[in-house]
Amino acid sequence: MNIKTSKLLCAALVLFLLKGVQAAEPATFTLVVEKPDHGSLSFTPAVPMDGKVAAGTSIKVHATAEKGYALDSLFTAVKGMFGRDYTESRTADFTVVADKDKIVSALFLPVQQLSGWHEIQDVVYAKPGVKALKYDVFAPEAAKGLPMVVIIHGGGWRSNTEDIMRGMAREIVRGSRYVAVSIDYRWLSTGDGDSKGNSMADLIDDVFGALAHIQEHAVEYGGDPQSIAVTGDSAGGHLAAVTGTMVDKIGSGGFGKQKDVFEFMPSYLPKGKTAEQVRSSLTSAIRVVAPSYGIFAAASASERVGLQSGADPAVADASWDAAIAPQSHVPAAAQHKIPHYLIRGSIDPLISAKMVQDYATALKAQGQNVKQVEVDGASHAFYDWKPDQQTRDTFAKYCVPYVHDMLSFFDGVFYPGH
């Protein structure tokens, strides 16, 4: 091919590509605005009547509550693994980016339902990957030296944030006996945008990192750094159980880097402290756990769901799965006493009664104190809080009474004799 022919072909290719670009319509996404009750939304720029917005457009949304009401959250919603996935703002201003079809709305609640405590939102405790890891603090007014309840959200280890547990956190602080802290962590695999997939050990590193940060700052929040309870639901139930049974696995030896060595390095270490010092401090501080409808054992053929390490199958074997399974690491009460409050819905389609019973049996065999509760008529994830009415109705029916039953169990540890 001579130079002239080559130039002509290049010119033709450029013209072809330019025509394709000119012919293509600009990509748009649909924003559906659901009018909220007891408040209003304003948009800058305005959302067109048909909701069609050019891809990449940023729209500022402002929420205004009616008199007597306050903002719970300003949110967008998209279709997710378990119904709607929400991205929420706890403040009255939010920027929505048109990068997919979304619903935009807000939830306003009576002021009295959101009073009696103060909140510290979005405390960043670590950033081991793309996502900044955060937690929210809920403290009774004038809190000082109160036991702390750390909450770990569920979502299949692959979805949700700490916001989904705020309803539970608010119930915990209503009695003014506890400070509540709701934490976030990395998601399994690459859902957070990390180029290298996260394993279950990474998530556990995050939970222990959050606990180390919370303990370090407990006094600032009105809490007692040596009086910590941990709870969580579903995936968070598994992670909560880990903090109770496997806190002795915190260390600097790495997870699976050496044969039969599976240790967790907290994503956050207080300045001047080693992993081993954090292990010692958290072992004495975590005094009770309440893993709710979680998975506690490695994958088995007899159950629909089970724990897997999330590590590279080329290097991981069955021992890696057992290394993240609380049921395989229950300590003897004589060495480490860790009471458990276990709860499950009677019609839970994911977590069988046998799964919870097997864990309870393993705990009792080691002399641990266990309370088991089966909630008649409840399904899965009844501790969650989301803006939709169905979730909130489920929360009111099941979460509210059973959170207080859980707190009564905690009282036996932190307030004996009262």
C-alpha cells in the first residue's frame, strides 16, 4: 500500500467515526421524583417533566420539612439485589448524578421521633481501598461513660452501608443507657470499585479496625472504652460473631501467607500500637455479642448458604473457609467468656433454625452463656431501616420490641443487679 492510499483510508475512517458520533443521540437517564409526605424537594437545575436527563448531569436537591417534622434522609433508589438499593444523605442537601435511572425522594418523620440524642455522622476510620470507611455515632444527651453497642450492617457482604442500621441505633439510645455506633466496611469482591477483589479477611480487618478506632475515641462519644457490645444482622451477624469468638486471631502474621496462620490485621491501628496490643485491648473490652440471623459455619452440602473466604481459589482450600467461621473457633468460657444473644425469624428463607442451633450448641459445649430467640412470623433482615413503608412497618413490628429484649440481655452484663 502506497502512502497516498494509506492517507485516503485514514481520512475515510475518521469521517466514518465522526458521522457515527454525530448520528448518535446523547445518552439520557430517567430521574423519577417521588413527592414525599410532610416536606418538599427543590432541584437545581429543574428535572424535566418526563424525567429525561443527559448522562453525567449533576442536579442539586434540597429538602424542606413541614413544621413539626424533620428530615430522616434525602435519597436516590435503584433496583438492587434485595429490592431497592438506597444512596442516602442525612443532611438537607444532596447532589444527584445522572449515571443510571434513579428514583429521588425524601423521608420526613415527626420531630419527637428524632430527638433525645445527638449524632456524629461519617467518621472516617480508614481507607484501605477506594472507599473511605466510616461509622456514625448516636449518643444520648449528656452521655458519659456509657457502654457502647457497635452495629454491623448486613447485605450479603456486598451491599448496604451503615445507614441501614440507623433505626436500630436510635432504638438503642432511646433509653439513655448505651451509646450506639453503626459501622461500614468494604464489600466482598470488587463492588466498591477496588481493582483487586476484597476477601472476607479484608472485611474482618475492617471491623476490627473500626472497633479499634471507636475504642480510641470512646470517651469523646460519651462511651466507656472497656465496655463494648457488638451486634449485626445477616452478613453483619457473621461479622459480629467473629468479634466475639475470634478476637484472639488479631495479629500481624497475615491471613494465609504462611501455612496454618490466619490472622487479621485491623484496617486502623491507633498511633504507636501494634496489632497484638489492639488484640489485648479489644479482648477485654468486647464483653457480649448479639449476632442476628447470621451464618456461622463454613459452606456445607446440607445448607443453602455457608461461609467462603472469598480468597483466590488457586491458593485457598477448605482451611481458609474455616478460618473465617466463628463456629470453628468458639473459645472456652474459662479462657474468654463471651455471652451470646441469638435471634432468628421463624420464616427466614436464608438462615435455617438448624444453622443457629448448631452454633448455639457449639457455644454451650464451651460453657458460654447463650440466649436463643425465635421471632414468630418474622422473615429475614427485620432489623433493617429503609425509607419505604413496608420496611419501616416490619421494623416497628419486629425490630423495636426485640432490640429492647437484646438490650435487657446486655444489661445483665453491663448493669448487673439493676
